[in-house]
Amino acid sequence: MSEYVNKFNDLQVEATKEVMKMTFFLNCGGIATTLTAFGSSVLQRYSCLLIVCLLIFLFGLICSIVMAVEFRSFAFDMFSKATEPSITEDELKTAVQNHRGRRTVFGLCITSLIFFALGIVVGFIVLLVSF
């Protein structure tokens, strides 16, 4: 059981950092690009589309933050369960499989990446319309 305790402890330590690297910087890059476009005189005529693009990236950023919190919560719950003295390895594996955090993190990851992709599509549409 000490192997599982160490594994979940390491997962708990790395959870927020790795998840935030994957999605937070992607969406922050999209937000920075959109805000830079606001400064362009060519794109100021299409501020409504740029606001939509910015909102899409913000929704992706919110999803990535919630995903990081949920991933951290999952890791902490499993670490706490693994440190219980009466739990067996099979019970721990069942708890990992049945925990809602796995599905939630996966869903939020996909949602965040979809928002990122939508932001890029809207950004390209704004760029093409501005020519």
C-alpha cells in the first residue's frame, strides 16, 4: 500500500502544475493574441467578433482552472483513501475507477481544448474578414 500512497502523493503534487501547463498557457496565449488584435487599427472595426473570440478563450481558461482544481481534488481524495489503514488494494482500485474526478477531468480537458480550437477558428475568421 505504501506504493499507492507514494503514487497518489506524487500525483497530488504534480496535478495542478501539469494540467495548468497544458491548457492554461494555450488559453492565455489566445487571450493575449486577441487583446493584441484589439490594438490593431484594421481589426477595430470587427470588435464584436473579437469580443466573441476573447470570451471563447476565457471560457477555455475557466475550464482549465476548474479541471486543475478537480484533478487536484481527485489526487487528494485517492491519497487520503490510500492512507487509511483498513483499505485493501482491490478497494482502492475500485475507488479510483468509481471516483467522479476521472470523468470530470477528462470532460473538462476536452471542453477546454474545444474552446481553444473555437477561439482559433473565430480568430481566423476575423482575420479573413478584415482583409
